[in-house]
Amino acid sequence: MYSSRLRAARPTFSRSSLSSLLFAVLLFLLNACSSTPKEVVELSWVMGQDLRALQQSYDGMVVDRFDNYRAQRLAYLEEEWVPLFLEDWIDAGQLVPTARGDVVWSGGSEGFAAPTPGQEEQQLLATVLLWSEVAVENIEDKRRELIEPLDVRERQVRAEVQEAFGRLLAANAHITAHLNAQREVEAVQQDLARRLQVDEELDQINALLVETSDWAQRGLDEIRAAGL
């Protein structure tokens, strides 16, 4: 299911290649023409719209990936960590002796003790409630430990993706402004050849996503190896 969603959300190679190709076409036309045709200005505007769509696709892909990372960690919590924790907590929290009526939580320094005659039911209920509260608190603490680093990392990755596309959009706006002005075409071409690095920006974004995937998997492996 996730793989199909990821394929739907992920920008294809051909799309990013198209972006690079359009930039190359713009630069070629700038070299080839002494004046700037209207079609070149329109192509530059379309290029800006394409970059915005590509930006949205990458942002959606990041969100989907981190949703998957969270789902993996929650599955580990519910299917692996919680059963082991409860097994240990049932023993450490003396749930079985409590259920038999042998002991209750005294609340004092002695910890568990025999129930007070005449107060067995109240003390049993209080002990079971306390046992449950502590169990839930421990599970919630573990859930936060697993999920909060992903939330922080997701915000960082999305911000870096937005910054990268911001640079590309700014460069494209620079193109459009100079094409509209129809002045200093040769100087503009040299400047744009330096400033527009579409492939490099997209490569950096893709590398960031790959590194993030490795980071998320390493984190889950380390958590699983640490156990309780």
C-alpha cells in the first residue's frame, strides 16, 4: 500500500529531467537570439509553474515517508515492545499475587504488603488502578521516545526541501525578469548558467531523503536491539 502511495507521490525521473531540459532550452534560446521572443518568456513562466508543482510533489513525498516511518515504529511498539514490557511488569508489579489477594500496594516504604483486614477490596482496586496507570505511563513514554525524533527530523527535512526549491524558484524568477526586460541577454545567460543548478539541487534533495530513510531505519534497529 505504501509503495503505491510513494510511487504516486514521488516525482519521476522524467519530470526532474524535464525541468533541467527546459532550463537548458532557455539558455540555448538566449544564446541563439539577439532579441527575446514572446514564447521564451512564456516558457520561463511555465517553468516556474512546473517547479512549484515539483516542490509540492517532493513535500508530499516527505510527508508520506515520515508517516511510514511512524507506522513502522508504532508497529514495533505495539507488536514487540509492549508485550515484552507487560510480561516484565506483570512480574515486577506483582499482578498475579495481587489478583489472588495475597498482596496489595501499601504506598509506604515496604512496597507490597498483605492487605489490611476489612479493606481487601478497596486496596485491591487501588493497587490494580495504580498498576494500570504506571503501565500506561511507561508505554506513552516509549511512544514519545520513538515518535518525537521523527517529528523533529520531518520538520527539518521539509524545511531543507523548501529552501532548495526556493533557490530554484528565485533563479527562475531572475530569468523571467531579465527575459521581460530584453536587455543584456549575453550577460544574463552567463549569470544564469552559474546560478541555475537544477540537477545539483534535486540531487541534494534526493540524497537528503535517502540519508533520512537510513537514519530512520538505524534508529528503529537501535531501539529494537536495546529492548526494554
